[in-house]
Amino acid sequence: MFQRFRRTRLNKHLRALVRETSVSVNDFIYPLFVRSGSGIKTEVASMPGVYQMSIDEILKECETLKKLGLYSIILFGIPDVKDSIGSDALCEHGIIASSVRAIKETHPEMFVVTDLCFCEYTDHGHCGILNHETVNNDATLEISAQQAIVHAKAGADMIAPSGMMDGIIEALRSALDNSGFENLPIMSYSTKFASGYYGPFRDVAESTPSFGDRASYQMDPANRREAIAESIEDEAQGADILMVKPALAYLDIVREIKDATSLPMAVYNVSGEYAILKLAGKHELIDYNRVVMETMIAFKRAGADIIISYHAKEVALMLQNV
Ligand code: PBG
Ligand code: ZN
């Protein structure tokens, strides 16, 4: 006697009935890159379909996103001026604060997440204040708390610290609580690896470090136990949502953290992962739409509740057409 697994595969309605995992437009957060000026919409060479946009263009983009049913975005800023401490990120007239205010005024129903880091704002491109050649953890916590308050006052709906500083969640939670923002959620980039997959992002965000790399604060891709411990530590410090980043090469880590926490889990399907599929699709090496959808299903199957992805608009369109 053997099991006839094919019995439930022979009819497409039955296949739909027994399908364990699904992807919905509600699962996505779409990344947007904002810079000053007007009428600016510059495509990034390494990421076809991804643009640096001025605020007026971002407002138009939100209109498009809403029509697709995409209401959640995560904002990255490219400031006019960079300096050693990333002052633009600490200023209520900085690029992110100005964008958040404009978006929430024109599209109050959008859910605006702000990436909280310093690498896009510092002239050295590292994720915090430098002490000689390394990032000073505790000094960076202080300015990160300031940045969180700037985002919160501008109207951000959720803060997402991505700099991998120790103690950041506790620092942000207490700063937000002390300023009356106790209901503002924190989505932590809790397990973020030092990854080559971020290459194209650093082009679009203009945030490549001017010297060295991020290995003294981002995680070693080889470490599994540490990856789990970092996320669980952020849960203990008060994170509302945990994250694994990048996504594709780390789905084992997604599953393990998911099994170790009851918090919602996000994956960041990063720039290099996007670029690889785009290029393979362009050269007709793969059936692009099919591979994108298969990839999104894999994230959900691994345990992701939320997918941050440059593919979000394409996926929303695909979901409309099924
Ligand atoms: C900044 C930040 C990075 C990404 C999101 N926030 C890059 C980095 O650490 O260099 C990567 C996103 C992507 O590759 O799509 N801390
Ligand atoms: Zn950073």
C-alpha cells in the first residue's frame, strides 16, 4: 500500500483547496526612495523599475499604489547635504520628515514606515557616529532616539531601525514613550546580515561606506544561533515586529525565529535579490512572473507575515489578474 499524493493534485480547484500558503496584497510593504527637488524620477541602473523620486513624484506614486491596493510603504531618504553625524536625519525639515508630512497630508490612509539609520545621511556612509574607524554604539543610540522623535512628530506610522546597534529597541521605545508616542510601533531589522545582496541599494540610496564595511555591526552570514538570539533580544527590548534581512538565502533563519517568537515576522527581499530576478527575466532565462510569485510564496511558507519587496507592485498586478 502506498499513498496516492497525486489524488489531490489532479484537479485545479482541489489544488486550491489544499494549498497551505497564500500571498495577498496585504502582506507587502513597498520601499520608496525620496530626494529633494521637484519633477525628479530617476531610474536606478542596477534596479530597473526602482526610482529616486522627489516628494511631488512620491505623492503621485502613492496614488498608483493605492489603486493596486498597496497602502504600506517604507521610506528611505537621500539628503542634499551629508555630514559626519547625519544632521539631515535629525532635522524636522530634513528629507524624511518633510516627505512623511507631505504624504500623510495628501494620503492620510497610507501607512508610512520610516527606515531609521544614518548611512544615507553621513558623509562616511556608516550607520552611526564614528569613533576613529568604528561606529560608536552608545553615541549612535542617542542620535537614533532623536531621529525617532523627528519621524514620530512628522507623522510616521511605524519606525524601522536598520543600523544594527545594540540596545536600539530599548533606547527608541523609551524615547518614544517619554514623548507621548507609546502607541507608535517599532519594526526592528532585528536579524540583519552583512550581505553582498545590498549592492544595488547602496547605489540608489547613495550609502556605500567611504571606507571599510559594515561587518562590525551587521551579522556574519555564517551564524545561525546568533541570528536567532539577536531577534529574541529585540523582542525582549520591546520590538513589535521582527525581521530577517536579506530574505532568500536566509529562509532557514526565518523559520527558526518564527518558531521561537510569537511576534509578527517580516522579511526584507533586498535589492540584490530583486536585481538578479530582473536581469534573468530580461534575458528570458526564467518565466519572470512565475519565479517572482514562487519566491513570495517561499517567504510566506518560511514564516514571514510581512514582505518588504521591490516586487510589490508587480505582485499586486499579478494578484489582480488571477
Ligand atoms: C541601511 C539599509 C540597507 C538596506 C536597508 N536599510 C543597506 C545597508 O545596510 O547597506 C538594504 C536594502 C536593500 O538592499 O534592498 N541601513
Ligand atoms: Zn545604515
